[in-house]
Amino acid sequence: PARITPVANVRSRSPLAVRSFPLARTMGGRGRGHKRKGDNRVLKRDFKKSRDNVWNEKSPKPSADGTYKPLEKKNETFEKYYKAQNIVPDAEWDAFLESLRTPLPTSFRINGSGKFAEDIRDQIENKLFSKVDAASGETSEETVEAPRCVRWYPDRLAWQFNYSRQQLRRLPHLEQIHEFVKRANEYGSITRQEVVSMIPAFFLDIEPSHVVLDMCAAPGSKTFQLLEMLHGSLGDNTSIPKGFVIANDVDMKRCNLLTHQTKRVNSPGLLVTNHEAQNFPVITSPGGRTFPFDAILTDVPCSGDGTMRKAPDIWPRWTVGNGNGLHPLQLKIALRAAQLLKVGGRLVYSTCTFNPIEDEAVVAAMLKDCDGALELLDVSKELPELKRVPGVRHWEVWDKFGKHDTFDGPEEKNKLHATMFPAYADAANLPLERCMRILPHQDDTGGVFVAVF
């Protein structure tokens, strides 16, 4: 196993950026994050066609008045696929689709905990948010909803609002809120973060002595949370926890972003590494001490259709192949996390997609391949005010040729794997309802899937 900086150096005054090289790179592979200069191609299919140095006539063009045609937020395959998966109750299907077609509200959380964070909360409530209610009462031209706290987030330290650019320009009191969010995020008083992105860290149950791994950490908002929890659980702002957080990402540029994002917390208990998550090494000190992890967050790369509200360009390019292509990597990363976890530790697997191939199929395969070493936990009583739907025990497997009932069928298939099918792990007899899926229409958020082991 590769050696990384000893723990004695981890507890320095500032976060360290340590780069370790997986085997593929030492043998001449470029790996992710090592692309040629000016090359933005990422997926395998991107390299199959040459690119001429000419204007692409298919690129969007403005109309005569200089405006662009609105993006059509519709995809027939997407709707058929997810309708067949039964992840959304039938009575809520229309609300689910309508929510996906609306812009995502802006959200932020106040950094830290205790009296300092509460003082910031009270000030913005009394000096900023109260002006919205007052201004709405003075005029009948337009009713503007005041920012609202995220119901399930502890101590009302997370907020969200949804104002258009036209409203921000026209209404001074809204512009003040927008400017505050930008400045406070730069100073480190708050962190702009999607509401559903805040959820996975709460299920790790972090204590000050824990050694924590964030396997796919960039851009760093969740890592920031983990560090806050490591310090905040001490009950004061001066003590230094005995534990620490290792934040890893495969892309070197994203590691730089990660370091920039997390330096605002000013924690000595942070180590940033650059490594393939599926090949993350066992960490050993020069004295031979190993460091199994008390808590691991595995927020894996995914097809991202849970983020359609903030990235509407996903609508026209969504295909069933997006999730199918990522399933093997997701399973490798999750299994590696299970190997690195301490006995009795807690592992959280999460994605920002609704796709069961990337969600329940990975969880079921983990349970089968770990042969009883992992237990899927029931966390339905944790964060009780968080609206969620349970995981499913049956799902359909599609590719570009259509639906496939079994992996061994005689029909032609495209890049399918046995682990994608419910029969692989006998999913019908697994407690997959203990997984949770947050749907966008439930609380005006994005979408996320979470499983806790």
C-alpha cells in the first residue's frame, strides 16, 4: 500500500495538499485530471471523433433581437424510464416533473455552531429577512416570499430563497440579501450549498476522535461540513479534535478547488489527497501504524439527473446509458470504502441521481459481495422532519435496445453488467427500503439518494 503523509504532519497549522500516484499513472497513464492542455474531452465517446477548428453550426444561435430560445425541459425517454421504475408515487408524478422544470432555489447554511452561528442567524433574520415581509406589506404590486429556513436542519442554520434576476434588480431589499450571501460566502460566515447536498454528512454521526474519509470530496462543501462536525461536537470553539478528515479527489484541479473551499474553516485536522477513489490505499505511518476509518462518505460520480433544476442542459442529453456507464465505477468505489471502514464504523453512500442502477443496484451488490460484513441501517428516525421516500426492491434495466429482464437473456445488450439486475443479489429479500430518496417536489430541493451502513 502507498504511504501518505504521517499523521504527525496532518495536525499542522494549515491544510496540506498531498498527491499520491495510483499504479495506472506510474505506468504512463494520464488518468482523470491529467488531460492535455486545452483538451476538455472527458468520456470515452468524446475521443472517437476528431474536432475541426471551425464554428459548430449546431450551437445555439440568438434570435434577431439577441435573445436565445428557452431550453426545452422535456425528454420522452427520461419520463418513460422513471415512470417504469416506480420511484415516485403515482399521485405525485406530475408534481415531480413540474418541480424538475422549475429553477432551483438559492440555499446556504451558516458555518459553525453554538452562540456565534446563532448570532449571525439572528442578525440576518432581524436585519435582512424581516425587510422582505415589511416591503411586501407596503405594496400590492408583487408578493415576495421571505427566505425560509430549512425545516429539518438543526437550529435554523440553513436557509433558502427563490428570487428571479428581475426581482433582484427591481427590489432593493432583495438585492441586499443577494449581496450579503455573496460577501458572507467569501468571508466564510456562510456556505452556499444545495439543500440536499447538506444531508449525507448528518448520517455519519461524527465524533471528535474519529478518522474520517471523504472519498470523492471536490468541490468541498461536504468536507467543510465534516470538519465543522469534527470541531462542533466538542462544544466549544477552541479545542482541537483528536480526529481528522482526509478529503480525496481524483482530479488535481478539483483538489485545488477543494483546498480553497475548506481553508475557510481554519482546521488543522485536514489532509487533501489526489487519488483514484476505487484504488485508495491503506494509510500507514513510518512506524507501521494503519488507519482504518471510523466514518466514510462516498458521494460517488453519477449521472446527476437530480441536479436538473440547476443544470437544465441535462434534459436533452439524458440517456439510460449515462447511469449504466457509471455503475461499475460506483460499485468499485463503494466496495473499496467498505474495505477501508473500521469494524463498527459508519459508511454513507450517496448520489445526486434518481436512477436505481446507480442507487439500489449498487447497494444490493455491496451487500452481496461483502457477504454479511455490512449491514444496511434503518435511519428513518434520524432527521425526522426530512421528507423522503424509501428505496425500492425491484427496478428495470434498460439500454439503447430497450428493457432487459435478465442478464443471461439471448437478446443483444449494450454495456450491461450482472450487478445491475435485482436478481444478482436477490434484491427482493434485502431491506432496501432502508435507503432513502429525496425528491425535488417534496421540499422544493434537488434530488439525492442516501444509504447508510
